[in-house]
Amino acid sequence: MLIEWLLSNADAVVRYRTQLELMKTPDKTRLQESLTALLALSQTQKRLALLKNMDYNRTHGSDSSHLENILPMLDDFGLDYSVDAFNRAVGDIAKISKIITDESYDKLVAYPFLLRSKFPIDGLIDYAMQRVNTIHDFTQHMDFDIYDAPQNHPGVPKAFRDRPIIKPSIAYDTISCGMNIKLPLIYDIVMFAEIYDRVSDEMQNKIDNIIDYIIAPGYDIVVPMYGIIPAPPRKYYTMGWDCKKPFNDTLDYANQNLHRLLLYARFPTASKSAWFANALDYLAQYKTQNGTYLFPKEYLIEKDCNWVLGTRMSLAENRRRKQYLEIESTFYMFKLLSYLP
């Protein structure tokens, strides 16, 4: 009944994604009509233009032109490499080659979204499993003592002195003289969600352990963005973003709650936990008498900032319409529930 309510009341994005993701056997003609309407939207055209003109060397940043934002923004509209319009906007896939060979932080940021958008690039899953192994080697010990004594680093720049210093052994490889971050980043969680159903039981168990580490009370001591990384001899880098579980007093902003709950719902060890059940109970207060949902506006904000921070939640409903919040809230709640067994 509420599926039909969404199809009757929503605009093109929610109509298309409802049929594609929430219906077992959508009508092909109706689905194609919704996709055609979606592609005609000015918001969609702007996003596809950003993809077409994207500089693949600009992976990390807060504006829409950065890879870490435009790819998931299109995916949130139901568009990925399997859709012809997306494929045409990408053009020659060889232009992504620099990211493929680059071992820097850009690669860690880019690969989750290349996976999420279904790019046919060799090595994406292998890299994801490499990250699983690196992080699991650390998290399996449930060690939350991740910060070093400030007196061990007398040369910290003034701008960084109010930030805790991550132990070098956790974030820096002294042999290769490069970053080797053993703590899970939110980018890792996006990546692991994409591979979870495609890897072995052994690899799934390692991912489960990483999620257990994140949802454990000990992880709550982690400061936002973790802190700074010392890189010998006298360099320091900021590190982010952390993976705080949603509906938690230690999470920075309320707008991240729904965004992160949708992400963690992809992992059984998270979705079966007590905090997840409590989060669902909390969301139940926003259920209307008609069975739809009406979340606080801050859960569905749309502004220029990093997608991973839950700041780009709009599904292109007309925000001048009174019903927009109810439509997007209801779709997101149904999507969240669809992940659960």
C-alpha cells in the first residue's frame, strides 16, 4: 500500500528508486518511464555534466565536482555505470588510470565510490580486501589506546596542537615511508558494504570484527576525524573521517544519523546489535498515523560538503511542496528496512 503511495506522490527519483530497489518485480515499462523522467530533471543533468567534466585527479574535497561527492550523489539518484547516460558521461574509462596506480590517500577515497558506482575496473575488490586485512590485523585486538603522548612529538605545528596525535605505528609504515592507516575510515565502511556479499566467509568474518570494533563502547573515545598523523621526520597530516556509530552522543551532527544507519544496516553484525534496535525504536516515533514517516529536517539536509558526512540527502523532491519531507523520509525508512533480514 505504501509503495503505491510513494509511486503516486513522489517525483522522479523516488519513483524510480522505489521500483528498482523496493519492488521484487517492477513493471518494465513503468520503470523505464520513471528513468526517462529522472534523466530529464535539471538536477540530474547538472550532476551528469559534473561527471562528464570531472577531473579524476580531484578525488577528495567538499564541493560537488570532487569524485567522492559526485559519484555517490548520482548513485543516490539511482544512476551508476550500468545506466547508459552515466556510462556516456564517464567516457573513456582509461582516464581514471592515475587513481588506479596512485598509492596515496586519494586512492583510499576514490575506490569505495568506484566500487559503489559499478565501474568495471580490475583491482577494486582486491584493494578492498587488502584494506580489510590491514584494518583487521589491528582491530582484532580491540585496542582503543590509539593516541601517543604529546611530549613524543615536540615539533607539532601550532595549528595542530589542540589535536591528539595518533601513534605512528597505527598510521605510518616506516619501511615504505608512507601512510598505512590501520584504523577504519568511513570510506572503508562504504567500500566494505559494497563487497560484503561478494567475498568469502573468512573475509566476511574479518569485516564483522571491524564493525564490532566500531560499535564497541571503547571506540566512543575517538575524537572526530581521529587526530593527526606524524610522518617522520617532521611532517604531520590531519586524518579523517572516523566511523562513529549513529544515534550516539559522540557523533558530531544529527544529520549523520540516518545516513550512517543506512550504511551500517548493510552489515549483519551491526543490524543485529542492541544499539541498532534502539535506533530503529527511536525512528519509530516519526511514524505517522498513515504508516508513512516524517523525520526531522536536519536528517535530510542538502548542502555542499562531503557526502560521507550525510550532508547530501536530498532525493530531488520539490522542497517547496509540503509533502517532500514525508516522501523522502518514508523512502529512506523503507530502504533501511529492506536491508534487514
